[in-house]
Amino acid sequence: MMLAQSRRRMIAGCGLLLAGLVLPGTLRAQDGAAPGANIPPSKHSNWDILRKTQVKLDFKVGTYVATHPASTVALTGTTFEIEGFVTPVKSESSFRHFLLMPSAPGCAFCPPPEFNEIIEVVSREPITAELRMFKVRGKFSTQNNGKDGLFFKIEDARVD
């Protein structure tokens, strides 16, 4: 129960960070809709690969545990490309460390992403938050960071 609340707080906090960095004066919702509500999610096929990872709560340890299929583990060390929406980890005007998700943040009525739909990214160059789809390409790895709910990582990433 506490972990589910922690996950919701983490994702809500990330959304608030993005809202604080991007929304004031730069994004306008159309027809009164919540920002991000009218933006379709990424259809990049690599999200389907990541969604095959099963994530379950280990009540004995008190963290989430991921079971990565062999096909996903085999991607470790390869150059991996995917498209998604950026959410900064810290409140900064430009940043290199962020989370990538298939759906746009900012929609109060949309469910948060699943654990197998969040990628921790460290980019080569700093970027700024924008409510648009980014293409990320870098060195892929799986991780089992159940405390933070992070199970995929892309490092040394190029971001377009």
C-alpha cells in the first residue's frame, strides 16, 4: 500500500515538475482541455517490447521487482531508440537526467504510466522540457530499482 502511494507521489511530483517548468506562459490547452489531454501517445514499437516486462510487488522486501524477458535482457548494451514524452527528475531549466514515458504528462484524467512504461534517461547534452514527442537513442540496460520503480535505463543518449 505504501509503495503504491509512493509511486503515485513520484509520478504526480514529476508531472508537477514539468508543469512548473513548462506550463506558465508556454503551453496553452485547446478548448479548455488539460495540457497533454489531446496529444496521442507514442506508437513506437519498442514500447511493446518493454511492456513485456512483468512488475510485481514483493511484500516481504517491500519493493517492486521486475522480471525481464530474455528478449529484453538481450538488448542490454545495444543502441536503443524510442520516442516518448520527457519528465524532468529535478526542477531545472535544462537537464540531462529525465524520465521518458509513452504518454504526455499533464492530463489530470489520464492514468499514470505503468512501471514498464517508464525509462530513466541520461542524455549527452542538456535539454529543456517541452510538451512534445522526443526521439531518444542511446545505450540500453535493464535495472531492478524497485524502490524508485525504475526498470529500464538509456545512457549516453542523443535526444531529438
